[in-house]
Amino acid sequence: MANQSSKYDPLGWFLATMKSDEITLTLSQISEMVGPLPIEAKRNQFWANVVNHQDARRRQWLGNGFHAYFDRTGPAVRFIRHSDTVLSQADRTDAPWTDPELLTCVTAYRTLWDAEQRGEKLNKSELRREALAGGLLGRAKGSYEFRMQNISALLDELGMPFVRGYLPRKNVGNLKPRLVSIINDIWNRGTVAEAPTADPEALETRVVASLEKLKSAECAPPTGTTRVKRSETAQTRFVRDPEVIAWVLLRADGRCEACGEPAPFFRTDGTPFLEVHHLRPLAEGGPDTVSNALAACPNCHRRLHHAQDRVAYRRTTLKRIDGLIDHPRIDLVEGD
């Protein structure tokens, strides 16, 4: 056996013996081969199929005819043989989208995005062909284009510029949390605070982005906003802070903070359905902070707003959760 020139050589030796076109290895299995993996191994970029970058690591799969795709749910890595034969046999038209496939789309999008920010032009068709021949084996051209427009919609809702050639299409469905998580990784948004917004769709997306970041790091409660601005449109809306909503939902851990019961159902993305309620309403000068907000089931949320015993129930709820404050009512003036 040749002298080991890289700690990752055992992975390459293993893949060289593979007869099948695809194998999934957990990070634990890979670390048993090569030794302890750095913390970056839990990020998509660590396994990106980039030539002439971190060659000692990437040559282990690229040199053996494989592309690597990180799956955070494992966490694991799928190694898929990259060849025309595999492409001709694959048909994933109706298959559920995997994290590696979504990563392929977001990575391609970032390449276009970077070029546009520099004022350069790239061949979109060539980039699409590379994706469909690689990480999107068996996917149709239209599926790729649709997903790229979804990414534009999410970037727009996150307050970021989007590629002009891909107009936003908002119907992302239950892929939103997974796509937003990958966007956070690819754009290195782990420490970026989500900006408050009055737009309901943008607020929902920013809450998803904030939740993904809060789950992976120990963070102090967000400061929120004590003087909440209003947005004048056809109807008046308050500018809500997605960081506050995300924090409160994580604090609740799937249970209504008013009655203590589990959330009544799960959203299409698998997260428990709870609504964030301000104990002192924003219209009464209440702050948009974690000390004035709780996660409530729809029943308790309506009870806190409309029930005959709403005042007494509010007092009871204030005592249930540490850190909640009975903020005073403040008369708002025009412009607040």
C-alpha cells in the first residue's frame, strides 16, 4: 500500500473498491476511516464538488468518479458515481427533493449571484447543464428552473438581492426550511440577524431562517424593539422582528405557553403550530420583545384576545413563564 499522503486517503481507497453507483456514509463512519473530522464537516461547503480546492480531501471522491452530497439529517454524505451511464439510467422526475439536490441548486444560484454582484455575465444554460449532469441526475430542466425561481423568492423575502434572470416564485411549499437552511450556509448567514418586517410572507421566511440559526448555536435572547414602527399600506401593519418570534417558539418547545398542552397539529414542514402573541398588544404600545411575547395554541391565542376572562387569563399566563413582564399601556402617537 502506498504511503498515506493525506488523512483522507482511506476514504479514497474505500471508494475505489466500490462497485455500486451510490453509497451513503455517516460522518461517524467516515471519521472511523480518517480520524476526527473538523466541525466544518457538518456544513455543506466541506463536501462541495469543487476542483482544485482542498484537493487533498476532494480528490478522494472526485478522483474515483464520485460526487459528494452532504445530508444534514444524518449527518451523512451521499457519494454518487458521476458518469453518463448513471445519468441515462436515472429518472427522478417525480422523486422527493433531497438535501444534496437542493444544495446543487443553491450552489449554482450562488455562482450566478456572485457573478451578477461583480457585474459579470455567466452562461446560465451551461451552468444548468452541469447541474443536471451532476447533482440533479434525472431531474428535468423545468424542475431546475422552477427551483431557482424559488430561491429568488426566498432571497427576496430575506431582504437580499436576487438574480435578475430568475423572477421570484413564492410557492416553495414544505421545502422552505431546508432551502433556507442551505441558503444560510452558502451565504454564511449564521451570525446575521434577521431584519424586522411588516410583510407577512417575508416575516415567515425570516422566522424560519432565525430558527435554523438558533437551533445550532447558544444565543442570548434578542433585544427586540420597544418602539415598534408601523408600515402604512392599504392597511396598517406593525414591523415585526423575526428573531423574537423564533426565540419564543424555541422557548415553547412545541407546547402552548398559556395552557401547557402540545401544539394542536404540525405544519407541512413538520414544525409544531403555535402562534406568537403579544401580552401587551403592539397597538397599545407593547414592545416586540421576548418579555412581552409567548407561543400559544390557536385556542388560547383567541382566548387572550376575545374571551370574557381574557384579563384574568393574561395575568395567569404572565405567572407561568419566567421572564415575562406586564408592560404598561402606552398611547401611540402618529408616526410611532
